[in-house]
Amino acid sequence: MSKNPSIRPGLIIKEALQGQPMGISEIYRVYKDRLETINSLRSKADKIRGGTYWSFARQCQFARALGLIEYDHEKRFKPFPKRDDNPLLAIRNGKVTESTQVIYRLTAAGNSEDSAWRNLAGAVRDKLGWG
């Protein structure tokens, strides 16, 4: 067994979404908090390195492709207090639109499936032939 076992992002995604629907950035915050808690009990040499936001977001997309999570709704970003309630903007499909955050929830398959959560990339490769 490795001295520094990796933390499984899939299991954190599943655990976070069991409580309530969330956006990817909120789930990533749960992941980073878990890493911080684990690393606070370890020496500097034994700390676990976490993945970046973008690698974590890719894991969420794998879970979505496998049907473990699904789109719930979009939430409008609240503007900063000093901006006089002007909405934040994004560019989508070449058009300027109001920025929103996509919120995901677990599917029935996501609640019951356990093996795919342990290795989302491997499950996508095996079931969908990606990569």
C-alpha cells in the first residue's frame, strides 16, 4: 500500500451530492476542504496533493457521461455588492449572456452504483470507450 494513498474525487462528488444539489465549484470546495483536513494530520513529506479545479471538473463530466449525475437547474450568480446589481456576464456560443452556474444532482444510478465512483476515468473508458 502506498504511503500517500490518493483521495478519490468520485467518492467525494457522490458524498457531496447526497446532501443537496450543488455546482462543480461548490463540490470542489468540499474536495479541497477534505484534503486540507487529511493533510493537517500529516507531516509535510506525507501530504496528499490534490488535483486542480479543471481536472476535478473533468471527473464531474465523466460522472455525467456515465449517468451518475444529471443537470438539475441553473443558478444566477449574485453580483458583487459594489456593482449596483449589474449581472455578471459570460460569452456562450458567441453571444454575451448573463453568467449562470449549472447545479447537478445524483441520479438513481448514481445513488446505487459504487464501483464506477471509485475510478470514474476507468469506468468511462470501459463503458463508453473514451480514451
